[in-house]
Amino acid sequence: MKMDIASINALPYEDFVNIFGNVVEKCPIVTAAVWSRRPFGNLAALEAAINDFIDALPESGKEGILRCHPDLAGRDLQSGTLTQESREEQAGAGMDALNSAEASRMARLNEEYKERFGFPFVICARMNDKSNILRQLSERCRNEREAERARGIAEVKKICRLRLQGLVLTDAPNKL
């Protein structure tokens, strides 16, 4: 059930972290840190607080956020250990329905990517389909580390925005 911003601002710390702790995959510390920035004026202000926190992290912290993400169509999907959000997002992009050739290409590219960059490939699955994800993964393996870290964090922010939109009521337009 979606909450309005006033209800979100009134949440005790533990409830806030429990509800929003996975808007950045497996990084409840991000939402724990922004809880103290309440009250948020609206959904955009909550999202901005999260993005500001991420942007202020050192590069190692940003890579840490990227390392919390599972491989797309990887062993967490196969073994059923993905977070509910990731499972739904990957299924929506067709990652749970790869044929054997696609699955083997995805596994090989995921491994190549992690060896090159030291963190998993991150893309907003809800904004892509399996063919685009495979193409992006192949292309992004050629990027420089700094560019790819920045691209991964931009994708984390897209994922976060969509997850927040699933939890927070959009603000009612002002009545004139």
C-alpha cells in the first residue's frame, strides 16, 4: 500500500528503514542516513535526499552500492534468493525466461564485466528488455572504469526512483 508523504515523515526510524531499506538494493544504510533529513516536502525531495547521499559517497562507497546488486539472470535468480523487488524487476525484463544460448551469453558477459570492473553490471531492468540488456552489457564491458561506475550509479538511481514510486503516493496537484 502506498503512503503519503505526511505518513512517511511521521514514521519512526525502524519503520522507515524497514519500508524503504531496499529502494537502493540491499543498502538500508542509505535510507537510514536520510531518515534524519525529514520532513520531506514530497516524493521528489525524498528521492533527492537519497541521491544526494549517494553522490556524497567516496568512489569506494559508490562501488560498494554497485556490489550489493545481484547479477542479472544469475545464481540468485536461479536459486530464488533475489530480493522481491529484484525478482519482479528481472522477471519483467524477461531475465527469468532466457533460452540456453541467451543464458550462457549473459553468464559469460556478467563474468567478463565483473572481472573488468570489480562490481556487477547494473541496469534498470524495468526500463529494458532482455535483448537490450544483453546489448548494453556487451557494449558497457568496453567502457572505462570511472565511466562505468558513474553509469552504474545512474542506473541505481533509476531503480530507486521506480521503487520509491511504488511506495509513495504521488503528490496531489495544487488546487487553484
